[in-house]
Amino acid sequence: MSQHGFTLWFTGLSGSGKSTLTDMLYAELKERRGLKVERLDGDEVRKNLSKGLGFSKEDRDTNIRRIGYVCHLLTRNDVIAIAAAISPYRAIRDENRGLIGSDQFIEIYVETPLEVLVQRDVKGLYAKALRGEIKEFTGVSDPYEPPLAPEVHIRSDIETPQQSFAKVIGYLEGRNLISRDGATG
């Protein structure tokens, strides 16, 4: 069975668990008969593909469009693209869905209440943002627009990473995007 590309688009606030889940999925999908998989982490993309961009709405939109375009190229070439980026604005996520294709774009919302993120925050970024020391911090001083109808809705405050991982794998197998033996549909 040949592999078909699709994009797993993880969105959620900083510290919600997007990178943890994408690391788990990447390892699992690579393990399954060597599926072609690429991962684009928001922090890594900012260093390598979007260096020089700030955190204005325009710069955030440009960054998310760039990630979306790379996912489009990968998906078009039958690679599974896994993107983990806060991607705070619904319109740009929807724009990427249109570019990649609705059937090939799987939006995964990793929801976590702000109070839980503040407790988890080992770097103290939320505390600084709440004190006004960090400007344009998504979820505090800059908006985050949650998805209206994500394909998969994760609640990282009440699910373990393993439960959330199983939910995503179950969705992919249920849609026949991957099979239990590793091939893609």
C-alpha cells in the first residue's frame, strides 16, 4: 500500500503539550514500517525559517503561513507533516486548511486552561506576561482563537500524554489515514 500525505496541525497555548505529543507521534509513525514523516515545531521554525520575525499579528500570520506552505509541499509529496505551533488566529489556520486541502488537514486542539499553564510554566513566562513584563504574549496580552470544530480535541489538563496520543492514533486509524500495521490509506 502506498503512502498518502496529510498534515497534523497541533494548535494550543504555549506549554499545553503540543511538542510532547508531536514527539510521540513522530516516533510512532516513523516506527510503523518507516512512514515518511516530517515534524515542524514552532520554536524550531522561528529559528530557521522565520528568523527575524517578531510577534506582531502580521509577523505571526507570516510565520504560520510559512509553516502551512511547507506542510502543503510535504503533504502534496505524500509525506505526513506534523506541525506544532501556537497558531493563535483562526483565519490563518483556516487559510492553511484551504491550501493543504480539507481532507488532508487534521486540526488537533490541545486545550489547557491558563491557570494550569501558569502552574506548569517552568520558565516563568506566564508569570512575566501576567506582570506585563512580556508584551504580546498569546493567551495573556494577545488573543488566542480556539478552533471551532477541530478533528481532535485534546484536554491536556485532564488527559495523560498517553491518553491524548491514543486519541490521535485512534482518529488516524478510524479515518484509514494509517493502518494498524503502519501503512497509510
